[in-house]
Amino acid sequence: MPVRLERRMSFPPDIRSIGRVRRIIHDLLAEVADAGDGFGVPEFVDDVVLLTSELCENAVLHAGTAFDLAVMADDDEVTVAVTDRGPGALELHLAEPRQRYGRAATHGRGLSLIARLATTWGTRHDAGGRHTVWFALARRPGSVPEPATDPAPEHERTWSAAEQGRWLLHVPASLARRLAPVDLVRELAGRLRDIVDAAAVVVEVDRGDGSGASELARAGAPPADGALAPGSALSVPLPTTTGLHGTIRLILREGADAARARELTELIAGRIAITAESQWLHDVDQRRRAWTTYLAEASELLGQSLDLELTVALVPQLVVPRLGTWCAVLLPEPSRRLRLAAIAHADEDRLPELRAVLDPDAVPGPPPQLRARLAAAHRDAPPSWFSDPADGVAIALRAGGASTGVLLVGRPAGRPHTPEDLLLIDDLARRAALAIHNAQTVGEHVRVSQTLQAALLPRALPQVPQIDFAAEYLPSSTGADVGGDFYDVVEVDPERWLVTIGDVCGKGARAAARTGLVRDVLRALVREGRPLVGAIEMLNDVMVEAADPQQFCTLAAVMLSRERHEGRSAVAVELVLAGHAQPVVVRADGSAELIGRFGTALGLFETVDLHCTRHLLATGETLLLYTDGVTECRRGPEQFDENRLLEAAAAASGTSAARLVATVREAVQRFASDLCSDDMALLAVRAEP
């Protein structure tokens, strides 16, 4: 009668397993021959053993995992299937080009042998990633194969404790160095699952950051609900020495030896703990590097602007969402009362709600607990927690020995602030406070400079019949320094007006003081009735007495008066140039020319050489005075120079004084490739009908 036998067994990825496989094949074929009609040949048995050995060797050397063997034999055919345990960490590395591990190029001929000797063969890949190679070989008549000596059926043999320990813990050093710690833990968990016959092995770690335990590695999956026997769950802590805590959880199959499983789990727990700590320390190092980079970039961003509003608005954007879900900055008013200066939330739709409870000026405003925390932080108290309206921390912004405000940071999503978070928030608060303090200091300096600059220029140009005045002042800086350029128009008497424009060397407070001296002394001398040249000579005496030759000044002074020329109204011009550039006269016919005679700059020498020239502005003609910032404005190696100035002024012939000034200013700005490095002042005087 027909005979059919079947064997299914599992083996560790040990080359010694192949010898046991060969004995099993011999025994099985002999059993079939004994139960059948007694035919078979030794060559057939050798072919089956050879092909099976090749498949097992491939599983051990190439997959690097444990493997399953299935053998089915009857009177007519033998079918063998070898299945590896899927793409484990070792298998993934061993699957890379063999030359990386020094494997000979002649290895891996097993499939070629199977293709030549097997009757049929093939491969299968299941959804779990397991790989099966099978072959079938038809039997031929012949003698009965001899049974192998010293048979040891695999299903009756158990691994020794030494073999189990070696398999659990031994990972070649060359491969362990190439594996990421997580992959190595996953491989160790897979080995533990195979040894103790567990449905699943899960390694969980708690990194101490407030997020709780998380899964580091998993091998297998627990069976469906209801399939677990009582007491099948086993938990073993990891013997860690750092701030990392972990557990190995096992889900045992029914009938598994729990005591043996615990012993083996405790054996491998130390190796897993070392690997997990290595990964944790690596993550900590990477995280600290990331925070260091973050703080450096935050400092760079905060230091790029000295504008107070921009600096304050940047602080919440740096905090959210890395250190909290929301952030607010409150700054003190001159009355010491706090005001909400900037706010941000990871969910912008919640900004109105948050603003309503954080803004001291809003309704209902901060709750009592938060008001107390704000007041304490403003008094430079240590960081304090609050839970209303939302969990967060209040930290004082302090720089220069004084409080510059309060920083509020809401807790991150899904977890509280960790001690590391508080250190980072405190560090960022110090950097933000310093940036805010610097911006406030610069802002105050700019306000003082702008106030001083405005005091050195006329508040408004006078309204004079038959004479149209227009002026513009363009500082080269953002207002942080007082420029040295100035202009002035002052009434000497009802029929005469003193028009001056000049440039004091340098910038800042010294230049401002010298500008005020030049303007006020010249006004006083001219109003006393002194002639223009005499007044400027006395001004030079005053500047020389100051004994500061670095604060010299160039000046163009004009005395205007109304008169009639050939029956028509005109404006008489007396012009004195003390080291200053020649002004431009724009004629009614569209032409433009430079007028005046050069003289000595003021404040350099005890005696100056000055000349007064007389000119006449007919109706529709304009006198344009300017400082050297106009003609010396550069575009690369080129200057705007007097020729371009004359062209621009002539283009505005016939227009108002304001239009002429605007035309010249626009021409200079179009010419310059960048901001001009010197201040510019333009003053136009037009004779009207």
C-alpha cells in the first residue's frame, strides 16, 4: 500500500545544524523504503541530501536567521522546503554584496544545482517577509538506503543551556559594529522569541523626558484575543545604569516554560540594556547638539535686528512649537505696568482666546494666579509654574541688572516641561532679554539723535511773497547718529533772508555741537547788521578758538533780498562760499550753471580768504544749494559729479522749488547702486512772480 511520511522541524542558524538535517533525510527515506516496496538507489538519497544541504547552507550563511525544514516523502517523490525566518537585522546586512564580508565569488551555487537535479522547484515569499525555497525529486528503483549511524531525531533533542546562551548572546563583533543599536536590539529580541517559543517579545524604554515608555524593538505579534493562557505575560526590567529605564515584555505561547523563559530573558537583558543605553546616549548627544545649534541660531537671529518691535516679535516665533505650544512676551510701560508685546500659538485659531486671557488690558485679562506669577517674575523671582489659563511657566527677562519684561511659555503638546526644557527656556530668556535690552538702548539713542537732529534743522521754511523755499535732508544712517549736514533759512529783516547750507566734519554729538555753534553764531552776527563776509570771518575766529581742527566746516551763505530789475521783480543774491561746493542756478530757458567763487573752509586757519559774489534770480529761476553728499555719491568707481547734477536740475526747469529738489534727489538715488555713505542736504530758492 502507498506510504507517505512528513517531517517539520526548526533549526538555529548554525552550520552544525546541516549535519543533523542530513541524518533526518537519511532516516526519513529509509523509513519510507522499509514501509514501501523496498526500491530506491543510493544516488537518489545522495541527491536529496545534497540539495537539502545546499538550501540549509543558504539559510545559515545568506539569511543569517534560524530556518524551518519541511520534508514530505512517499513511494514516488520527495519534496523538501527550507524557510528562513524573514529579514532580520543580520539578514539585511548579510544580504549586501558578499565582497563586503570577504565571501568567495564561487559561493552560492545551490540554486544552480537544484535547477539541474530537481524534478521541479520554486520559491515563495509570504506577507511576513519569509522566504521559502522548495524542490521535488522523483524516486527511481534501486536498493534501500542505509540508515545513518547514531540517529538522533531532532524532535527528541533539546539544546543545551550553553548552546542557548551562545545563540542568545553571540553576535560577531564585525557585524555588531555595523548594526545600529535599534537593529541589534531587534535581532536579540528575535533570538529570544525563537529560544523561549514566545508569540511576541517587546522591548520598551522610558527616556525620562516625560513622554512615558515607548517601544524600542519588537519581535513577533501576540495572538488574537482570548488565545493567551493565564500567566503567559512575562516582564523583566533592563539593568540600566543611566537615566534610561526599560522592560522586556514576553507573550508566551500555551505550554511554554515560564521559569526557563525568565532565566533566558534575564540573561539577555544585560546585553539589551547595554545596547539600549548606547542608543539612548547617542540620542542624548544628538539632541544636545541640536539644542546647541538651535540656541546659536536663535542668538544670531536676535542679534540681527536692533529694532525693538521686530526683536520682541521674533522671541515667540523661536519658542513655538519647539519649547511650548504657545508663548507670550510682556514688557513694562514707563509706569512699570506690564503690557502684552508679542504672542504666538501653534494653533493660530486659538490666538484670540489666548490673547484675551494674557493681555492685562483685555477683558477678562489674566486670572489671579497668573497675575501673581507675572508680578513675581517682573520682580526677578525664580521661574514659576501656573495652570490657569493653561499649564506653563513664567520666567523673568533680565538684562543689565534690571527687569526688561516677562516670558510666558505654555507646556508642549502631550507632556509637561522637562528639566532640560526649563534650562533651554531659561537660556533663551537670557538671550532674548539681552537682545531686547540692546534694542531698547539703541531705540533710546535713536530717539535722542533724531530729536537733536530735528533741533539743528528749521521746523519749517518761511512763507515769503515772491520767493519759494524747499529743502530735503537725507541721512546716510538709520538715525542712530546725528549727521553733520545742515541748512537754515532765517529772516534778517522784512526785506532780507539769510539762507545757509553747510557740512561739519564727522558725525555724532561733537558734530551736532559744532553745527549748533555755526548756525547760532552766524544768525546772531548777521542780525547785528554785520556784512556777510565779516560775519563769516568772526564765525571762523570762534571756531579756531575752540582748538578742534578736526571739526572744521564748509559753508555756503546767501543773503536774499527783493528788488526790481528792468521794471520786473527779481531776487538779489549775495553768495559767499567758505570751502563749499558751488550752487546751481536753473534758468527759465532750461539751462543750468554753477555760480560763486570758492573760499577757505572754516575752523582750520586763523585767516580765511572769502569772496562775496552778487547774482540775480529773475522770475522763474531757481537757486539750488547742496552738500557734497550729492555730487560724491558713488556707483562703483563713478561719482554723480557736477555734470549729472546740472543735467538733473535743468530737467526740472520751470517747476516749483519742491519739484526741483525731488527731481535731483531721485536722480541721485537712481544713480547710486547702494545707500550713499554720506548725508545729503538740498535747498532750493525760486523767484516767483
